[in-house]
Amino acid sequence: MISAWGLVASAIGLLGLALADTCSTIRDISNIDVTSPLDLSYLDEQSDYWSTSCAALKPSCIIFPKVADEVAAIVKVLNNNTENFAIKSGGHNPNNGWSSVQGGPLISTQKLKQVILDQETGIAKVGPGQRLDSISAELQGTGWTFVGGRIGNTGVGGLVLGGGLSYMSAQYGWAASSVLEYEIVLANGTIATASATQNADLFRALKGGGNNFGIITTYTLQLYRQGDIFGGNLVFLRTPETDSKMLKAVRDFTDYNEDDKAAVIVTAERGNIDLIDTWILFLFYDGIDVPEGTFKNFTDIGPLLDTTKVQTYADLIGGSNWVIVKGSVVQIGTETIPMPSAENGVKVMEGIHSHWRNITDTVLLEPGVIASIAYQPFPKRIAQAAKERSVDLIDAEDDAQRLILELNYSFLPQGDYDKMDQVLQNTYGGVRDRVVGWQQDGTLPDIYLPIFMNYGFHQQDYFSRLLPENRAFAHSVSESVDPDGFFRTRIGGWKP
């Protein structure tokens, strides 16, 4: 017996190259939910982006598939035309055209939001339409949690495909490290499974490979036991003395902390809204009894505000969305740096921070500007935990300590995008130049420094910063599963 979706696929095949407009074709041959620019659901979804520059792009329609078969039918239609398109999970990535599109169809995963948990094993099937706060809320009270990011608004799809840095990464690796299986719609519209035993090369390439290989419709994740946690924020008034203490504290924490349950993000913020110039510490401990002294280097600096408390993980993640600057253009870039030795810590950390302040000095009159730099420990334990679970494209050596820098600018005028684009390039480019110079003169170790995809700016070349063999591997997998370059040429993102 032929299924309803089999009949749709047959109709698509019969129509062949006569198809031209994805939106109208899908309306004509199926009951998949297709919305137009005048529909309320279109307006809600199209405006729901981290950056207003993405929301300014207007897709020809927004399509809301509910199951993998519907995604497959959409891909078959797209194969019969040349329209550019985009796939959206949470819309957190602010790069224009990555999860947004001008004039072509947008595939929203909003209705692919299943969470099916096996309470005994902690294995869960999760749809890409989930966000971190919604999935943590669904898992509330089960005793299980997932290795997700830190901002609740973030979509599961983009987070996991980029690797995914978590408060729990020192325990369990990247978010992608805990994926056991992907259900994926390939470029030809077929539905496949990728796991350690089925399509193993594709399984590896999806871990840090982004949106190059297909559309994920289900992630099968290994969850982990968890009770209440301790976490929140510490806010510090910025002074030159505070700068020195915070930079030393994050270097020392990365070097000396041996408790995998402890994690921090150390962020400096400045802008012309209320003359912001502060340090904000994001603090996390996976448990309610924090060993004495774990965060002493930070707490001794003397915060003005302390919101840390024992709470559920769901409450922590759900309460993190205050960091979203609504109604602004957002640009995010990144760099990875070797952790300097204690001897060279002041030279490196304060040199990078001084560069950041000098660059941000030049844009403080930009309307609505908020600039931030986040120092995020990337200790060797994260690489070790990742390798214990599965191979990935990031493939960092597990004997080196690093820091991941996240560099953000938010501002109001969309017309200033190109100007601020150059400012961000100057910001991370200056960090990179300094690090390379310090590696050449021996101040920093000459180690592999991949770019973290989830924070990458569109001007950065993610794949060129992978190990050469891993970039070649990703390219070969892409050509194998997508020989005609369907995903390589028609959607945004970095290409291997």
C-alpha cells in the first residue's frame, strides 16, 4: 500500500522540472502548512530572530513541516527548482542568510519539537524545533538533563550541529558528543539514519559540520542524571584593577580547576545604554554542595550583585534569556587562544583585553551599542570528555588548555551593518594577530586553535581552521551525500 507521502513524492517526480515555485507547489500537492507574508504565523516566525538584520530578510513563504516525511517532500520540490532557501531552528545565529532567507522559502522546524524520553536509559528523541529552555522545562522533574548551551532561547538544531559548548562540557564533552543517532533528510529527499554503526562517516561529519549534509529531523541524545544545581550571576563594577583581577581569575580557573562540575563564563560588557561598563560572571556548579574555594578567585573580587542560588537546571536556563538585546542588530565573532602560562598571563590576557577596549572605544557613540567579550574556559578535560564519547570534526588535542573568546556587538541602525562588520573583523583579527605573534616568539604554545562554529562570524572561515585532514574528510562526506551540491550552493553557512 502506498502511503500518502509516497503519493506526494510520486507527484513531485511526475511534475519534474516543471516545478518552479516551492511555496505554491507544496500548497498544490500536499497539506503541509505553508504560510504567506500576510499570515500571523509567518509574521511571528519571521520576526523571531536574535538579530533584526535576519528578521529584515523576507522569505517568499514559511513552511512548517511536522514529520520527517514532510521535510523529505519539501526537499524533493526544492530539487526541481533553483530557489535559495533556509532552515531555521531557533534563529539564534545572527549571520544573515544562515537561518534566514530573502525571497526564497524558509523551512521552520518549530513543529518538529518532540521530546520522547526513555526514563530507564535516559535516551531521548528530540526534535530540532525545541529550544534549550523548552526542552529543559519538559525534562523538569525526570531526573535527567541534556548537555545544552547556556542561553535558553537557543535552538537545539543549530547548537548541536555547531558542536555546542555547555556548562557540563568538562563532564560530557560537546553537546554533539552525546548524540547517539541522527534522523536526517538528505539532498535527494531520502530519509536516512546516521550513527556509529549506520552511515558512520556522516555521523562523524555531523558533529561540528553544521548544515552541510542534510536536514536533521530527530536527534537521539544520551541524557545524564541530574538534581538541583547551583548557579547564577555575579556583577562587578569595572575598574582597571577589576580588569586585572578578573583576567587573572579566569586564566587561573582554566589552569587549576580540576572539578568537572564547575564552570564559568567571564564577560566584560560596555555600551552607551546607561553607560554600561561592567563585568558579569556566569557561574555554574552541577550540584548543591559547592566545595569551598571553587570560585574563590572570583568571589574575592567583590561583586556588586550576586544572584547565585540553588535551583533547578530548567530554572537557570529559563532565567538566562535576559542577555538577549531585543530589537537590535547583533554580530558575533570568535577566536580560540592558548591559555597562557602564569608567567605570561598578564602580558597575554591584559594585552587582548586592552585591544578589545581600544576597538570598542571607537564605537561607543554608535546608537544603542553594547559590546561584550566573553572569556570561556576550554580546558583539556572538554576535549577528553568529547573523545570518550565519539569522534567529531573539532578534534581538539586533549592535552592542551585553551580559552574560547566570544565577541559580540549589538546596535540599532541596520544601515550600519557594514561599518560594524568591519569593526568586528578588526576585533577578532587583532586578537588573532597577537596570538600568532606570541606563538612565534614563544610567549604562547603553538597548538591547534579551531574556531568554535556556534560563535563564528560569516567572514571567518570555520573549515580552514580545522585540522587539514578533518576539512578534507568533511568535504568528501559532503560530496558523497550531496553530489550535486544542493546544500553547498543553496543555503547559507560555512562550506567544507
